[in-house]
Amino acid sequence: MPTPILVTGAAGRVGAVGRTVSELLLKQGKTVRAMVRMEDERAQALRDRGAEVVVGDLLDLDAMHRAIAGCETLYFGMSVSEAYLAATVNAAVVAKHHGVKAFINMSQMTVSQMSITETTASPQHKLHWLAEQALNWSGLPLVHVRPTVFLEGFFLLLTSDSVRESNQIRLPLGDGKTSPIAVEDVARVIAVLLANPQPHLGKIYHLTGPQSENMHFFAQEYSKALGRTISYQEIPVGPWRDGLLERGLPVHLVTHLATMADLHRAGRYDRMSDDVLTLTRQGPLSVREFVKRHTAAFTASAQAAVGSSEARIHHTLASSEVPA
């Protein structure tokens, strides 16, 4: 039997790089071991597609042994969490013990702007930076993948309500440019790296969408995709942050999102890279294409179908990989 490729976070929702990677690898005929946090319909769906499913927590040492033993290649990704560094080190020490030959690490692009003397106001950013340091010290054969902001986060979950209800993108991102990327494009890169990791070991890849523009430009792209006029409305970050807390999102996650908003206003997301095209031979999805694919979420007649916004945002953002 071929050696399985381990994919963590394989049953995620929005921001579900692991789930999409699993599906891509299975379509290629690869043997996939999918690690999930709980036994549910998503885990069964992975089994139905042909994956071996391992249920366990990234912080559980025994679970990580069960997941990693027998695998030579693995993808590590985790949602925004105060336990992110501990989980990374837990995975790393077990991977080292079992002689893993390629450890593909989902990081985030802001790490490239950080150093031993400079971080950001987001504790999650600091954890990502420390996690990369720990992985580098481990001596594992690594590839760090650093995407910018996901389209599924700010551009879908955090704008769909206001676009649907008032034809406005209401976010505290100022006039700073940004280059959001879709989960599927990140997943395509990860799948390429997992299928043939050797040429990429020791490298760092930065992933962006095809455009770096401000939110007024992207409002025009929403308009073209939806066939109606959408405008960008800048809002203060303080009340926006308070609103996310009122919806029940964890303080750690909300602090991270608010810091991302601050960095957008400061122009820190004006980044571009050709790594998606170079690695996959296919360019990344544009904002216009992405919005067109998710028309229902931005359309008033579909409001009942998409469900409660508070429940949806809490359920997805709090359990998703939100890089940058």
C-alpha cells in the first residue's frame, strides 16, 4: 500500500484548506489520512471519498501518534487559537519521532514582516512567528506556506450581510490595498507540495490573489459580479470589533481580526506574488469571480437559505484557518 499523506484540519468549514486539500489529493488517486476533531457527517463524507479518517485533537499526544505513524508527508494547519503554538510543537515532535520526510506548514504572510524585535498587536501573529521559529529549530524537512487574507473571511463572511441588506461593503479597512486569495487556490498549492515535496523542501511560498487594490476597487468588482451597484463604506474599527464580540466570537480571534483591519489601513496588505501560478500553472481566483460564485450569499432573496448570520460567522470563523 502507498504511504498515506496526512492532512490535518480535514473536516473544516469556511477557510477549510485541509478539507479541500484532501479532496484534491483523493481525486489524484493519492492515499489520504484525514485528521478531524470529531466524528460527524463531514468525517463520514471523507471516508466515502476514500480517505482514512483519524479522529483526534492536535494537542493530544496519543492522537498525533495515531495520525502521523506511517506517514512520510503531512500538512499541518490549525484555526486561530491561543493553543496554536502548543499544537504546532506537539505535531512537530511527533513528526520528528516518526521520521517524517516533508512537513508542509500553513503559516501566514504577516510573518514575513515580523522579527525578533517586531510583531503586531495580534497574539495570533506572534504565535505564527514563534511556530515558524520552533519548526525551523526542529530540523524537520519543511515548507512554509504564507497566504495573505482569505476571501472566505473578510470578503464573504464579514461582508455578505451588509451587501445583501444595503448594497454596501462595511469594513474598517480604510484605503489600503489588499490582495485576498481563495481557499481553493491555497489548497491547490498545498496539494502540489504534498504530491511531490522534495523539490520544495526548505522553501517559503507567499500566496496572494491576482490583484492588490483598495476596497473601492473591489466594490466595483462586487458590482460587476452581482449586477447591481455595491459601494464601500469605511466604518470605525472599535464598534466593529465590539460587534464581533457581541456575536460571541472569542476575544483572541476578534483581536486578530481587528489587528488585520489596522494593518490593512496601514497598507501592510499591499502584497503580490506569482507563486500560485508558478506552482499550479493556474492563476488564482479574482474577487469578481469569487463573488459571482457566491451570489446567493449576497442576494436578499437568499437570506433565509444562508441562515443566521451570528451563528454562521461564529461557527465558521471561530473554527477556520484565517491567515494573514
